[in-house]
Amino acid sequence: MQDESMTSVNVRQAVPFFSVTNMEASLRFYVDGLGFTMESVF
């Protein structure tokens, strides 16, 4: 069994890519419903 003190997380962000028909409703679902955040990449 692996010692938990040696475990590290290597995922810092996840970016969902889905086709949607209503962008406003999708943003509300992910941001307000699931607690995701939006960040600018520029």
C-alpha cells in the first residue's frame, strides 16, 4: 500500500469541451450549479 504522504496531485485544471445550443444556460449550469470558475487565457 502506498503511503498517503507521498501522494501528489498532478491535475491543476480541467476544461470541458462540449457542443451546446444555449451558451448562457450552459455557463449558468457550470458556474452557478457546479461551482466552476471562468478565467481568461489572454
